[in-house]
Amino acid sequence: MRIAPVPAWLGAVLPAVMVGWLAGCMPSSQFIPPDQQKPLDRRFVEFPAETEVRVIIDGLTNPAAIAFDNEGSLLVADGLDSDIRIFGYRRDGSRFDIYPKGTSLPFGRKPVNAPVGGMVAAHGRIFVTHRDAEGKGVVSAFDYDGTQSTIVADLPAQGDHSVTDIAVGPDGRLYFGVGSATNSAVVGLDNLPWLRRNPDTRDFPWSESGQVVLLGRRFDTVNPFSGLFGGTDISVTAPFQPFGKSTETRIPVPANGKPNAAIYSVDPTGGAVRVEASGIRNPAGLAFNEYGRLYISNQGMKLRGTRPVKDDPDVLLKMVHGQWYGWPDFSANLLPIREPRFQPPVELIIKTGYPDLSFLIDHGLSRLTPPTARQANLLSAEFPPLSGASKFDFVPQSGPLARLREGRNLAIVALSGDRAPFDTSGERLNGPVGYCLVQVNVDTGQVEPFVRNVRPGPMSRISRRAEGIERPVDVKFGPDGALYILDRGEMTMRGAQEVVSRGSGRVLRLAALPPREE
């Protein structure tokens, strides 16, 4: 087999290329010259035979997405809060800025706020999903000359999850996801960080009937604001309503046509959005396979908040237009949430006024068809609960890594790792979950390890002297046929807040080794 040559931008010996951060805001990232790149040691990391993995960019802080443009340049979105940087490396090794241009934000340019959900290059532009200064979701387009334009704005993104990944469909439209505001449709104390800023934030449902009819469940929660504003000690909150509100039993779909927990599409020049599917809690990754079928990675509900759910897995779904995928009444793998396997410990839920999980929505009156009967057509694969299913890519039919397919339709999925103890209400896990890449046969649902540390968990908890995997969040096959892995770096939970270790993010490259000479 002939191995494709490494492109010049990676193969040439380059000096370290420093990214132009604003002074004092971020540590500098750098491209590592090829003669200084060291392959990961198989004593610490497992990966496919006849391949090697090298770190090619390091020093990133909270990187969120990578992409390749039509010229073969590698694009990276990196940064915290309002200090987001989007930049690229050309094939010749030179670096260029996309956002912002220069060292200050030009007048009139709309800021890009974290989190960046996804990025894709198409139609000569770079499309990025993110929040604006008010926390609303946005899809922006960037030209290489620094011009920025808004494709979609005012998306419901002020809660737990924001706008997620973005992909270009075979019809040329942009497809993107918007996650839920809450864990399971009821605002609670686990939402306190954003609840203080945006007290009216809630989940917005979707139904072709124009409304969702509730079954009348109302949940008791300690009122964190009672001492400040003279309210009662207990707040009663109903699904799809702001914290402390419980009077509505019929929830209209949003007037602007923009629900939470949904997949959208839009023309790349902007215009009206189209809701393609709904009831998907956190559609973290989107990708089309070679036949034009859209797949979605979705993160299941967690054991936290007013309506905690136990052992809801993460999944890979097949997208069907108009389908309701069941959230918040069905698990990510499309089973009724009232089944015993999903019931939380009684002590976690009894204080809300109910001894168990049950449905929130009258599906018949809401004209929502439960997805369970179509599970075989909608569900492609399951991953362990809390594993953090993130972005993914399909193994190409040709190129140096095509041999991995062995006649199968394979996707490589990043599992970024658990967020315990926050997502477990303090319950101890039996061990770390995620922190690896897996390969998925999308036809059979078989999931196998692809790249992982030899011991479970992120390498920072295993050894400080070895290179390994921390929290992979994105993967893309490049024009050279290699797999590029975006590792977010070290992140721990401090209550509900994610604490990121600055400069610990990296891009790794998994490539086929040259054939051995006989």
C-alpha cells in the first residue's frame, strides 16, 4: 500500500509558531516542529497497530473545535469566556488569524463568547457556533479578510448548553444543534450559576401541534433567593417554565421558531431556520457520512438537579427529519425514563415531592410520537453514561487509514470524560468514564476502543511524566488522510463550574506508519 506523503505544512521543519494572543490574557500556543515531535509511548497509550500519535500543537487553553478548509489549512477555535481566538495553519506552515484580526477588537464587530460549539469551512467562509455577550446562541460566518457576519442569532443558549456542532449537508445547508437549558426540563439548584444572571431562562419545547401539553407535575425546590428578596423557603417549578413558576399546563412553542434540544438547518447566507428534529438533550457532535446521512452524538441526562436521572447513556443517533427523540421523557437511547433502570436514589428525588421519575408531557395531546418503536432506525450506538460523547468523524473510504474500515462504516467518536462529582450529585463513580476515542460500526452499533490511556482516566491523574489523552473533544480526518485529535486539556469540576488548566490543550495527529521494507 502506498502511503500518502505528509503535506509540506506538517512535514517541513518549522520554527515554533506563536499564536497572537492579547498580552497577558492567555498563554501562547505553538506549532511543534516535526523534528521535535515525539510519538506517544505505547507503554502509556493504546492506539491502532501500524500507526503513531504525535502532539503537533500545544499550549491551547480550552480549545473547542477544529476544521479543515478547502486549501487544506487546519483551523482551531480556542479560548475562555470572551477571549476567543480562531486561527489557522496553512499548508506551508504559516499561521493566520481569523478572529480577531490584530490585537484589539475592531469597532462594530460582534464579540464571540464561549463556548464555541463547532466550526466548519464551506462556501469560501468559516462558520462558527457560539454565544454572544448576552449568552444568546449565534451562528457567525467569517471571511479570511476579517469580515464577520451573523447567519443566525437569538438562539436559546443561556442555560446549561449552548449552540453545538455544525456541519454542511449534501443540500448545501448548514446543520447545527442547540442543547437544552436544563438537565431534564425543570430548572433547579444545579442551574444556579446561570439562574442568577438569567432568571427567566427555561427550556422551549417543539411540536408540530404548536404546543406541548403537560401532565401537571410540579417540583419543590429550596429557594436560594428567599433571604435576598423575601420569598418563601420553597419554590415550586414546573417543566418548561422559569424557576419558581408552575401555573402553565400548555406550553406554546417559541414564537420565533427556535426551541431548545433540537437540530436546525439554515441557508449559508442566512434567512429562516428550519427545525429538523427535536427532543435531543445535548447534540454535541454532528457529521454526515459518505452517503449524506446525518448522525448526531447526544449526551444523556445526569444524576443531578430537581429531576435527576440515573444511568442515562450517551449515544450516536441517526437523524430523521421531523422526529421527536423523546427528551425529557425518554432516555438518550430512546427508552421510557420511568423504567426502573433510570430511577435515582429515593433520597435525591423525594424532597421534590415525588418518589420516582415519570413522564412530564401528555404525548398524545402534544402530538409527539414516542421514539421507542423506531429505536432500531434512530439509534446507532450507545456509550457509557457520563462519558461525554463529543464530536466525531467518519473513516474515509480511501487514504492511509482506510484499512481501518475492513469493509465497515466506521465513525471515530471523542468521549471527553465525566464531570463528576457535579453530574452525580456527589455520588462516587466506580471509576473514570470516557477520556478516550472509540470506533463505532454505525451499521451494527459495535463500539471498540480506538485511542485510550492504558489506565482509565485522563493522563494528568495517571502520570505527570508521560504524554497521553486528557479530554478529547473533536476529531477530523485531514487532507493527508491522518486523524487530527483536539484534546481540551486538563479540566476539573468545582461545584457546577468547569476549571480549565491554561495551556494544557493540544492537537494530536494519528498517522499511518510507512510500510516496512521487506
